[in-house]
Amino acid sequence: MSGGYAEARDLILKELAGALGNVEETEVSRLVRMICDAEKVFVVGVGRVLLMLQALAKRLNHLGIEANFVGAIDEPAITDRDLLLVGSGSGESAVPLAIVKIAKRYNAKIAHIGSNPNSSMAEYEDLFVRVPCRTKLNLPGEIASQQPMSSLFEQSLLLLGDTVAMLVMQEKGLDDLHALWKKHANLE
């Protein structure tokens, strides 16, 4: 790619459309239901993936769903009434995999958003939402990207999270957008 901003923007938007266009709607619907049914939602990932999931956790809190990220100083205990939402393209990242195993010992539900349906996490998952972006494993069926490393997966995860938040709003009948600001941080 040798062009400027417009060419890069168009490439990214095209890749995002391809990645998100290949996410199964039924899997997303099940994820929304699991989020709404959970007493608490926990998110775990590493690096930029964790940042995308923290954005979703923040939004879920705005929607009245208690959401936490694993490792936060105020993280509560996970129980069998809770959901652990894991982000890992490869499904082989050491920290998320270890956390999945611990959460399963407490009988928490596990939803994994990733690219590799045959990962080491598969045996612990209650739901797998596939975003078929290229991972560090470079597996067959992954969507190629001209962006660096796993940027396409991370971008897709952020936008999928925003889509899930909108669907949670619909599920919960939250149609007063102005009222949502009452749960927004105000020490700014």
C-alpha cells in the first residue's frame, strides 16, 4: 500500500466488513442472552484485545450490567451465576487460557470470541463466537489482512462489542438514550 489516509481507511473498512460479515448472527444472539442472564460479566484478554474488552465492560456497566475485567483492583469473586468473556484470536494465549480453567472450576459460563474454533479453550467454552481474522497461528480459513499483526481482530472485537451493546439495549428495552448518561462517569 503506497497511498495516504483515504487508501488506508478504505482498506481497513473493507477488511472490517469482511471480518464482521463472517460472524454468525446466532452466536452473537446467544452471547447477548448470556450477558443479559449473567449476574456479573468478567472480561479477560491480553494487550490490545484486553483494551477492546474493557471498552465493552465499560459500556455494559452503562447499561446496568455489572461488568469487570480480570485483574482489576476491585475485581469481585466469580460464581456459577456469572459469565467470563474471553478474547483471544488464537485461543492459545497463556493468561486467558489459565483464567478460563480457573473460572470453569467455579462453574462460571465461558464465552470465547476468537478465530480458532479448535483452540485449547474449546473444551471449556459454553459459546464460541468466531471472528475469522488472521491470527499468529495463520490457520486455514482465516481472513488475510494487510494491517499489522492482529489489528483486524482487535478492531473487529471493538465493533462487535458495540454491536453486542446495542443488542443488549434492545433485549433490555433501553430505548431512552439520554437516561444512559446517568451511569456515565461524571468526575471528568
